[in-house]
Amino acid sequence: MNVYEVKTLSQRLEGNRYPGRGIVIGKTADGKKAFTAYFIMGRSANSRNRVFTERDGSVFTEPFDASKVEDPSLIIYAAIRGFENKLIVTNGDQTDTIYDGLKAGKSMDEALTVREFEPDAPNLTPRISGMLTFADGDFTYQMSILKSGDAEGSFCNRYGFHYGSKAGLGHFIHTYVCDGNPIPTFQGEPERVAIGSDIDEMVNELWTALDEENKISLYVRTIDLETLETESRMINKNK
């Protein structure tokens, strides 16, 4: 077994009808930029009734048709926010928990001690989070998953992963292993994935690899490590 094997996002997602929500963080192959992506999927009408919007550098999930919103608590949130030299990416309102924690001098891991998996039994969807930290012309990044320790949701397991950056390498974490009822929670460490240098090629690869019926929105951003200038792409299935 090659524990250092790196696969493309297409290979990681091949045949997977429902990985849920996913975060990718890594460094472009040319070594010049940080890369991050966030996507959402949905099976129910409430989950599918969403779009991404971007305001002042932050990315939000919002209802596509406000009149059809059933329960906004787990589907409407800030997915991406910046704080000083950091960029936060999560699948829920723990984005704000991390942001507030950083303002109070806490680390991401410390801030998340007050949160746990989503209260959506029987799925008990995990909360996945990522954060990039920029310094001295480079960056490090970390990922976190908070998930139930049993089928009843009686306690929360917390896992944190911290990475240095390497050109062409990224890590991919998603909420579910695959489709199911209940939906099985992501297992193990974030998956090692290849990160290219062309943002449009990466966007096309990821969007194409996601299941056509269940994919909803995708947001991709690169950050130039020398200038910190950003470039982004956003796709919403609902237009």
C-alpha cells in the first residue's frame, strides 16, 4: 500500500454519487499559488434550493427561491471568510465560530471545541473545516472534522490535521463516504489529491466529476503567494 499516493479529484470522485459537501486545499503545481475549493450537493428539495454568492471576499450559501425554504438553519451560512492572514473554509456556521475564536486569540482547534456534528439524525452530518495561514511568501493549512462517535449521536469525536504546503499536492475532505440511508460519515484522513496550475482546468475537472443530479454549487479560489492577489470561479446549478 502506498500511503503517499496522490490521485486526481476525478479519480477520488469517480462513481461516487453523493460525497456531500467537500473542501479541497493545496498548492498549485507551479508552486506559485494556494488553492482552495468548496462544493455543496443535495438530495432534498430544501438542500437543492441554494446558490453561492460572494460579497467583499466572503462566500455565502443563500436560498435560490426564498419562498421554498423549509429550514435555513443548516443550509444558509458563510462558507468562506478571511481574518488577517488566514482564510477559513467550512461547511456550516462554524465559519463564524472559528472567525470569532481567532479574534479572541484562539486557534481553530480551540474555537471548535464548542461545536459538534450537525443535529440531523439519522445522518449526523459531520462539520468539516479548513483554514489557510499565509506568512513569508508561503502558507500552511489545516483541516478538521467533527463527527459522531456512534449511531445515536451520543458523543462527538474531533479530528484535526495540520499540513505544510507542497507544489502540486492538496488534501480533500468531504462529509460522506458515499450515498446511503443513513449516509455514511467520512472516514480516515483527508485524501491526497493533485492540484494543477490552471484554475479553469481545476474547476472543470471538479465540477464534471461531481454527480450531475446531486451537485449544486462550486467555488474555487487561488491566492498568489507573492502578491496575495486572488482569482476565483463560481458555478451555481441554479441560475
